[in-house]
Amino acid sequence: MPPEFCVGNGTNVTAGEWYRYTPTEDTYLTVTTELQQNSGGDTRVHIYSGTCDALVCVGGDDDSGNIGNGYLSIASLDVTGGETYYIVFDDRWNAGGFDFEIYEGDPPPGPDPAPVTFTTSNIPVTGTFRAVVDMNGDYLDDVVSITATNVNIHLQDGAGGFTETNITTSAADFTPGWSLAAGDYNADGFTDLLYGSGSGVTFMRSNGDFTFTEVSGSEYVFSQRSNFADINNDGHLDAFVCHDVAPNVYYINDGSGNLTFYQSNVTADAPANLGDYPSGGNYGSIWIDYDNDRNLDMFIAKCGGEEARRTNQMHKNNGDGTYTELAAGIGLADPMQTWSSAWGDFDNDGDMDVFVGASSGTHKLMQNNDGVFVDVTAASGVPTLTATGIENATYDFDNDGNLDIASNGHILFGNGDMTFSVFTNQVSNGAFGDLDNDGFIDAFNGNTFYKNEGNDNNWITLTTVGTESNINGIGARIEVHTPSGIQIRDVRSGEGFRFMSSLNTHFGLGTETVIDNIVIYWPSGIIDNIENPDINESIIIIEGQSLTVDDYELTGLTIYPNPVKNTINFDSAVNLNGRIATVFDLNGKRVLNTKLEQNSLDVSNLNTGIYVIRLENEGRAINRKFIKE
């Protein structure tokens, strides 16, 4: 190798491949390994003029490519006719073979620019960065970092600036070395935190005055992904933690902010089995409604060990406080190595699809067809992304109305039809949220703020505030109706693997200038219908602030027998298959919820009393009262 490197340094370089090039006339030279057959490769090139004993660097490149993992090379420069140049590829990153091409004249067309770009700036944080989430109740996303005795917060001012504050805490038994989740589980208006470590779990519970009380369990938990969700749908936020080496654990809220520890199929009175493989293998949990029955289900990305240990799971919420693992029956029981998945309606057809991100091997894109998943990876554009990793999340980064996927710093920009355009090395997959209140999703990781520079597309951001449901509205399904169709999101706490992203729910609208209405299906069963909201605004929706629209198709509905012991029948001129049946007690608490498959409903497990049953479809509903004997 020569004594001077045109790009980088000589660390780990042991050899080089040399080529001599002499143009016949003055021209513009491009040397490129940016070729599809090199996808997944990593090259570095240096270009010299002069003689062997007096070489002069005139060009070079390391990672300007876009194909595959983004580590291929493109070097261009003006060259002089009759002069000899030396093109050298070194083995710093890879000693394997590859193809390269030389172009004379105008440079070859480069890849299209990404739909949005990100600029970076430094925000020095104290401790380990873990979250972008509102911490002070103003519904603006803040930057949160943690030490054992401090919560370091950079509070957003809504105009692109931040104010740093530090909240001293008593020493946490466990720190968030593996994951952090956020949610207001004691409903005091301030965000609480869950620290998932390799040996246990600590909760930092807000005291309602911007101070925290440390609460740690004595149980050994090798934490992976953690979440807040209303597991038993009683209106109070519970917590869930993936266990790497044992059955999963969760914490049930008594309604006063006190949490009781359970371990699936281990604790004698555990109310639900949420993953009980003896040696764990549970890495990336995410809570979503995959089958549109208004119940919050849980998918677990699994990894490591024998095939049974690393086979992904789907825990279907049965709407009665129980869960059933059924991934095999719906096409999701895959033994691939994965630490997280990204869920969203990638084809805007009204149900949640999933990108299962590989930590090794190949990624998968699974399309939801009425609750059964089909592998559509091959034609999706996803195979062009060969880089793997542990962080995957879903947002509409360019606000075009089609969901995108952030996978380990690369962005797959969605085309709205289960296909994607892959752009590598766009951001760092840390936490996501709107950190300058401009309606575009930014990223933060380490000390770096990745500002989304945006475009002219429109947007709306929603903050859900529960009254009967948990205060964050976690688990709510939101639909945004525009002239071009319907978009859906689920409000969730904890996605990807390690970081906590915004609890606000963001929608890109593309060129749409009006929203017809927004429908929110709350975990309590309440439905809100917000008509004609303003666009390019962040709005707060409080549960119960608007009226449900009556279902005119069911005005003649009758139910029988009434009183009933076991099964209610519905007499209707309309086929009720697919409608959501929800039963409430007289206190308004949801006690049963399911998607109808016939014109009847089993109520045999309900206690004796008076109930209201609601049938709902596309935000329209009708209620009937019945007596359970």
C-alpha cells in the first residue's frame, strides 16, 4: 500500500488491488462499486496521479453508495488525457471479491434523493439516552436520559429549543440497560418510567410535582423490550417485560398506582399466560390490534437457541381477560432471528401488517389478509436492505400518507402498496418523535438530534387523554378519514427494542387539505367521532368529548331471549358478521368484547345482572339493554 490514503487511514489494511488507467483525452471519470451484484459488500477506493515513488491523492471514496447496506463506493473526478492514474481498492473492510465499473464523460445517474433529509445537531445529555416522550404534561416530546440517581430531561419549548432540567431520584436498584418504557400508570398527569435491566425492573413513579419515587421489585428479570399496556382492560395501565431466560413477567395495576408482579404460568394466580417458554427467548414485544376486534393483542419477536425458543408468538386478546397464543395459525410462527418488528397498515387497507426485522439473516414483510399473514417480501423492495440489526419502528417520515419503516438507521419509504424504496444511512434508530413541533418525525440517539427537514406535505398529530380508559389512551385505535381513504394507528408504549418513542400519534396527509373525520376507539369501548378537524395542527382528544354516530342500518335490531342465560340472538335484516359486539355493565365498564362471526353471542360467563350490548361497525353503533340470569 502507498504511504498515504486518500480516504480514512490504514488501520487493518493489509493489501490493495491496483489498476492503471490512462485516458486518451480530458474527461470526467467515475469509478464505482455501486452495482446490484455487490449488494451487502463494503469497499474503499483511492485514486492517485504521479509516479510510484511520488503518488498524489486526487480522489477516493468509502461509503457513498446506496445499494444494500450503503457501504459501496463512488468516486468521481476530472482527469487529463495522456496522464496515468492509479485506482486502488484496499481490504480494510472486506477482502472478498467484487465488481467495479469505470465511466468516462458525464457521471452515471445517482440514486434518487430521499423524500426527506435529516440534519444533525448535538444536545449533550447526562446519563444513558433512552426516550423521546412528554415528561411535564405539555404534550410536547422531550429528550430523556437516565442514571441511577437522576432523570435528565431536555424539555422542548415548541419552537426548536430545549431547557435542561435534572430530577434527582433515590438510587434505582436497576437501570435501563436493556429498555425503557413510559406511561402515566398512576394517572397524576406526569409520565412514569420503567427501567428494564439485565437483572430486574425499577419503576420511577411520578409524584405529580416533577419528582419521582423509586419502586423496585426483588424478582430476577433479564429484561428485554418493555411496555405499558392495559393488559386486563380495567382502565388502568399495567406493565409488561420480555424475559430473556425465563417466562415473561407483567405487573397489574390495582387502580391506585400499585403494581403486582406476575410471571406467566409460574405465579400460581397469574391472570394471563403471556409467553411461558421455560428458557425465555423473548426479545421484542409490541401491543397492537392485529385482527380489528378492538382488543389489544401482543406480538413477540423472539431470538436465540433451539427453534421452539426462537419462534415468534402472537398472543390474541380474547376480550374477556384471557389470551391465546396462535401465531402458527395466522402465519407468524417464524423461527427467524429477530429482536423487534415494525407494525403498521402499509397498504392502507384497514388492518395492521408487519415488517419482521432480522438480527441476522433476511427481513420479512407480512401482509395482513383478514387476520392471516402472507409473506410478500419478494416483490416488496425489502430484499434490497441486507443490513440487519435490532431496532425497527414505523412512522410516516415524509408525511405522504404512506407508512415508512426505520430499520437500524435505514428508512424504507412506503409506497402505500406493500412496496418500499430503500434509502440507507438516513438516521440513527434511537427514539422518535416531533422534537421541534413542526409536524415531522425526528430522531434522537446518544447526543445527536436528527432533525427532519420536512417538505410541503400536510399532517396532523393527536394526543389521546383517557377518562374511562387509561389516561394516555394506550391501546386506542385511531382512524383518520380523508377524501383519499382511511389511515389507522394504534396508540402504544414501547416499540423497537430498547428505546421509548412519543406517545403522541402522528399522521401524514400528503397533499390532502381536509380531514373528513377522526374516529377513536378507546379501550373502554367509548367511541369518539371528531368531524372536520384542522390540518397541520397538534390536537388533544379527551375521551368522550364527542358523540358516537348511530348505526341507521340496525335501527330495527331486536335481541332475544331477554332475560338470557347463555346465548343472545340478534334479529336483524343485516348480516352482522364482522361487527364488534361490546357488553358494558351499568357502571359503564367493558366486560366482554368480540368480533361477531354469526348473529349470536355467548354471554354465559357473565354474572347475573343488567347489561348494555353495543354493536359497532366503522364507528357507527347501536345499543340494546339485556338482563343476564
